[in-house]
Amino acid sequence: MSSLTELQDLIQDKYGLDAAQLDPHASMREKGIDSLALAEFLFEIEDRFQISLPDPDPAMDTLAQLAELVDQVRAGAAAQPAT
Amino acid sequence: MSAAPVAITGLGVVGPHGDDAQAMFDALLRGESALRPVFPDLPRPAAAAMVDFDPARWFTKLQLVGVDRVSQLAVAAADLAVLDAGGLAGADRERVGVYVGCGMGGAGALDSAYRSGIANGSGRVPPLTIPAFMPNAPASHVAIRHGVLGPVLTYSVACASSAIALAEAAKAVRSGEVDLAIAGGSEALIVPGVVMAWQAMQTLAPFAEGQAATAVKPFAADRAGFALGEGAAFVVLESAQRAAARGARRYAGLSGWGVSSDATHLTKPDAAGQARALRHALRVAGLSPADVGYCNAHGTATRVGDPVERDALARVWGEEGIERLRVSSTKALHGHLLGAAGALEAVVTVLALHHRQVPPNAHVAQADPACALNLVRPGDTQAPDLRAAVSNSFAFGGTNAALVFERAE
């Protein structure tokens, strides 16, 4: 499962950047998603997917890396027994 | 009368009467009120003057991240002022300053944080709440938008905030510290919690159903308080010499400013303190009271405030002179913009000089004898001899500001 498409949809919805404008392997900062925007985007992702993300690695700068992180967290959440 | 050394060459307003300063002035001349009922679910009826604002004209969705409405309005109004002044081309950005008055900062961001963090029990607050609500965010956003590299300052002095911002900007221009200043104010606090807080202060005018538009009655016998307004207003200030050299249109000169403190009480106004600010402003301008033909009053229409302002004006103009001073409080029509009030009313006063027309003091069926003033009557707005005008802004906290403007001749 990859969250990439869902993240692209969320970016389109929230920030008006469509998938064609943001190569998953390009720098998000260079597209205007700076550290502040990224902080808000992570908050939106947590809200949308009902997950809790770890503090992001400062080196993380592409949508593909972010999708991978979200995938890992969602897989981990799915593996947890329901309480 | 000396030529004012500081020229106003650009005006920008995003307020309850729209985003065209001239159209706003025309609406005020016609006595059109922008006050409407708001938040019907509140325990007590409330009226306010809101801005019909489309941020998409100034921001992409991505640029709006973490930008509260108060900063959005500031960026828009400052942009209009700069555009009106012919842009900043040719200005050394290190010698440009931004001077902004703001009372509360991003009230909407705080309100939303409380709601999401506490009221709905999530325990989560949007991560950009701090940069969104911090009161100097509007000034910073204006600076970023225009690449301003000189002083970028915020004045939070309640209702006098942006009058003081204009005064500080004018001082910086006159002293040569900056070549050009973008000065104004922004306020956007029409959210339920803030409206209720002002209601609890017993300062807002009550109104019968269908009467919201005429609820605010400055200097009237039956006045009962003000209504909140939101918006932003900016001016571009530069030396008269610089304006002349580049052939800029000069709306008026900002020639005098006076700031004083009551040092008596946090919220109770003081005529002596207000009179000190007025006298100082006239002295800086090199004018006598008789030179001034119009006063845009602070005029919040509270029971306590209006007679004190009348007393202050009478102390400076004298009981005879005050009969010749035409007075109006335009808060009856655009509401009280608090931190942005001084800047908005400065724009109104500048346009009054520019057009030699003065806006009416609306909604007065019977004036209060305790506020005996030469109020501008609706329809009687021509002022063919107007050469100088004053705008008053008196703040909670006891700080008083008066600005004197002169016609650009």
C-alpha cells in the first residue's frame, strides 16, 4: 500500500498544488512547502489518517519520503491489536 | 501655514466598506452604515462591521498556510497603498520601513486553537497557531511581500495602535531614517469569544431587531456604545521632497503628531491627557487650533467617552473656537476597528482634505448637550475652505494620539 496518491490529493486540496506540479522525488521546499508549511501538512495528515507521526527527520524533503513514513506508521497502526 | 515635510502618496483600505478607499469615502459621505448583526447564536445580540474579503486575490492556498485573517487584510491593504503610490520602484529597500498598529493579532487563530485543543476535546492545536496569532505577524507579512529591509515595527496600543504607527513612521521619514514608510493598521477579531468579551465590558451598543445598522450614535443623547469592526488601512509616507522629485501624487501632508498618557486609569478617559496630545500635535505641525477645520473624532459613542473628548477639544480650541471646528465620528458607519481604527480614520481624514468634503456624524436624532460640538450633519458635507484636519485616537491604557494633516497645495 502506498499513501502517495492520497498525500497528493491532500496537497491539491489544501495547498492547490496538483500532482503534476510536485514530482514525488523533488524537493518540497523548492516548491514552496517550507518547514512551517510542512509542519501544518503533517498535522493535516495526522487528522486525515487518524495516525500519530513521529517528529520528521529534518533531512526529509520529498513527498516520496513522506509517503514512505506514512506507510510505515499506518502499517504499524494496522498491526496493533484493537483496544 | 508651512508645507508639511511628510507627504502621503498612497492609500489602501480593506474594510467594511470594501477595498477601494475612494468608494469607502463616498459611502461615508452618503452616511452608509456597514454594521450588521453577527453570530445569531450568542446569548446577546451582537452587531459588527465585517470585511467581505477574498484572500485568493492576494495569496495562493500554499501562501495562506499559517497566515491569520489579520495578516491577510494587512497584506492586501498595504499592497493597495503601495500600488496607489506607484510602487516601490527606485526605493532602496534598506531605507524603507513598515510601521503597523495591531491590538490583538490573530484572534481567529487563537479562537480556533482553543476550540480544537480544548472545546472539542482533541487536545491538538494547529502547529502554526503561534506564527499565525503573534501580533507582529501582519507587519512581517507586509515586509516579506515587498522585500522591506529597514525597520519593521508593530505598535500595540489598543485603540491608538495605528495612529501611533503613523506618527512613528512620519517621525522616521522626517528625520531621514527611512526614505519611505508603509504605515497602517490591521485588526480582525470578530470571533464569538472576543465579541462576548467586549459585551461583558458593557461597551457595545445594544440594538432592537432590524436596527443594527444605526446602533452606534456618537455624541447623541441616546448613545449607548460602539460596534466592533474589522479591516486594515495603510498609507505610504515619504518626504515631500522625494514625492515632488518623482512626480508622485500627494493626497495630503502628515504634519503633526502628539502622544500623551493619562497616567490615571486603565479605561477611564481623561480630558487633560487628550488635550495634551492635541496641543502637542498642533505644536509639531506649527498650526494654531483656528487653522484646523475638521476633526475626525475618536467618538466611540460610549456614555463616558464622548463628553470627555468634547471637553478635551474645548480645552484646546476654546469655547468659541470649538464652534468653528467641524466634528464627526465615522465609527457610526464603519464600526470600531480598534488597532486599525487610527489608520482607517487617518485615510478618511486625508480624503476629507483631498476632496474638501467631510463625512457626517451619523445617527444623531438629538445631540447630547454634554457633547456640544459642531457635528457634521448628513448632507452638509462640503468644506471648501478646509486646509487642515485632526484625527483623534484615544486608547484603553490611557495613551492618547492625535494626528494633524494638511492639504497638499
